[in-house]
Amino acid sequence: MIFSYNWLQSYFKKRLPKPKELAELLSMHAFEVEEIEKAGKDWTLNIDVLPNRAPDCFSHLGIGREISALLDCKPQFIIGRLAESKKNRAENFIEVKVKNTDTCPRYTVRVITDVKIKPSPKWIKARLKVCGLRPINNVVDIANYVMLETGQPLHAFDGEKLEGKKIIVRFAREKERIVTLDGEKYELNNKALVIADEKKPVAIAGIKGGVGAEIDKKTKIVILESANFDQKTIRKTSRSLNLRTDASWRFENGIDPNLTETAINRAAY
């Protein structure tokens, strides 16, 4: 997995060892660093995180904690406080139904209104690019940024495109179809978990979003999803569709259900 040296440095007041020295330290005491590369004003570290450490170290915060322990240096992790409206509640905009809690033990939603879709700040774009992700717009980029930061995948829906103002977590109907954000068409079976509105699937749960409720320049209301999905269910669907993503990779290895709230609050902030 690719990590940004500058991003890791941002967690510490104390200057970290130089990239090659940090890589050697991690390789000797935590995980093997397979490759170090210069990336503009930054460096990338390709760290081979072991599967048993995936839940807590598939993220910059996770590697930051490892570095903190190795250097006996206290990190500074800023999550930020939210300013919430007391008049508008999430339930005024969206109703969430989880049909099977075994496959989705936690589904967390926040609603952000009066959104303006525009390009992200340069510093967010730079960090995404270093980690191999293409910047798209401020909302999508924030979701991807927080995934890289915390390890929790998130997804954003256009609230006005969700039929019936509903999110339903359910299994797909046999031969139900979805077109994903990259324009690919998939025929699903009844073992594939989906996020649906009242009429259709709008995402393949834990894997990829669909075009039905995608964020675009006209989006004003964002429904932000931060969920926890059963790793076996995601793995089987991913393999059956031959569709692997940054999100599915993380869910397949297991994620702490408590992380959904931390991540969604960070993204909303």
C-alpha cells in the first residue's frame, strides 16, 4: 500500500527520520517497505502491511501510530468538531433500512446541505495523487481522502437522486443490473449486497458506487455513507464480479465497526 511521507510527517511536531531511514526502521520493527520513490516535493513508501494488521494499518493514521510507538513520539491526530444544525435532522432527508444486520452490522449517515461542487484545494489533490488516486471534485475527494487517512471507505450520494428518499441495504434480486461510476455494466445475483433506493441499486455495497445517485455539478444535498460490511460477503461479490477496489480491499480484510462514526465525522468536518 502506498503512503505519503509528508502526510505521515504532518502528524508529528518532531522531524521524522529521512524517508530511507524511516523505511528501514519500519522494515526492521513493523512491516517491510518494498519501495521508496521521490514524488515531487514528497516521497512515497510502498509498505507491505500484513493481513492480520490490515484493520488498523491500512491507513495513514495506522502507520502514524506505528511510527509513534517506534520513535516514542506523541502524534497529533486532528479530527475536528462539527457544527450541526438543530433544525434539520438527517431523518428529514433520508430514511435508512438495513434488511440484514449480519451483512451490514453498522450503517452511519450524515446529511450535508447547501453544498457547492468544485475542485478540491491543491493540498488534498496532491495527497490523493501521491497515493495513486485521481482527484474528481471536492465531495468525492474528501471521501477518498478520509479513507486513506482512517482506513474506513465512505461513499457520497446525491440526496435528490435517491427515489423515495430511502437507502435500503439489501441483497440484489437475481439478474438485477447496475451501471457503476466508471460506466461498466454488471448483472448481479441474489448473494450480492447492494445499497438501493426505493426502485433500484445505487451502489454495490462496499465495492463501488453506481451512476444512479452520483455526485455532479448540480448536487446540493449530499448523503454521506460510512458503513461496516461483512468481509466474506464483500469478498464473494468482488470475486464473482471480478471487481476489486480500494474499498473492497479494506472490507475484505475486516474493519472495526466503531470506525464508521469517526470517519464520517472527519469527512463532514
